[in-house]
Amino acid sequence: MLELTGKSFLFFIDDIYEDLEVWYPKLRLEEAGAKVVCAAPEAGKVYTGKHGYPCPGDAAIASVRETDFAGVILPGGFSPDKLRRFDEVKSLIRAFMGNGKLIAHICHGGWMAVSAGICKGYKMTSTPGIKDDLENAGAIWVDEPCVIDRNMVSSRRPGDLPAFMRGIFACLKTL
């Protein structure tokens, strides 16, 4: 396993996030020694996943800086449709892209990448439900469990989480 001690990763969360798409990568990154910060609209508030699992907002989205993190994870569920409306979310994602840092999204998490305007020319995957959105944003969409293109890692759904994490670790080795 990749050693990530001393590195921090940012997750965006809000109510109705996909529970597994937050907790599986969060725990795997922590297992590798990384610090994970779940940024939400409000720090200290507990957000509830689609399946009822609680996740506290460690920090307010407006208070986090891209420079404090090695990468950002964009989990799915229904929360990305709300989160992509925040200018701070879009600005942070663009900053990660501009600095060549890891951007990893799964399922509907790709909606945040679309709204940030960072998809053009990238090969990626997602839930088929947002295929048109990604393609209209200039992505080259493929139906695969995990796609790595430069600093971007993408996956389709919770069943792809093992491939998603292998992709994240492989991408981090090259960045």
C-alpha cells in the first residue's frame, strides 16, 4: 500500500451523499496514513448519507484552501447536485486542476467536475446517468470500472470502489 503519512485529502459532503463513496475511500486513505477533511456547507454539522450514515463536516467549504491538500475526492449520491452550485467548490476544484493535483470522482461526483469546467479532453467514466453531462462538458466518456487520465481518476458506482482506490493510489504514485 502507498504510504500517505503527512498528506491530506479533501472530500466535499452534503446531505444525501452516497455513504460508501465517502466512507470507503476515507477509511482507505486514513489506513495509508493520510489525513482526510470532509468539507461541507457548515463545519460541525452532521450530514446524513442516502442510507442514513452520519458524517460530520470537519470544515466549512468556504474556509478550506487547496494548498493544504494533495488531492480532492468528489463522492456521488445526490449531494453533488447541490454542491456544484457553490462557487467555492468550483474554485477549489479548478485550483486542484491548475496545480496538477489529484481529482477523483465517482458516480454523480462528476457533476462537480462538470460545473467546475475541468472535463474537456479528459477520458473519464461515471454513472451512466450523467454521461451526457460529461460529454457535453467535453469529456471522452467510457464505460469502465475506473479510468485514470493524467491527474484525474473516475469510477462509475459503489461496486467499483476497489478499482477506484487502486486508481487513486496508482495516480498518486505518478504525481
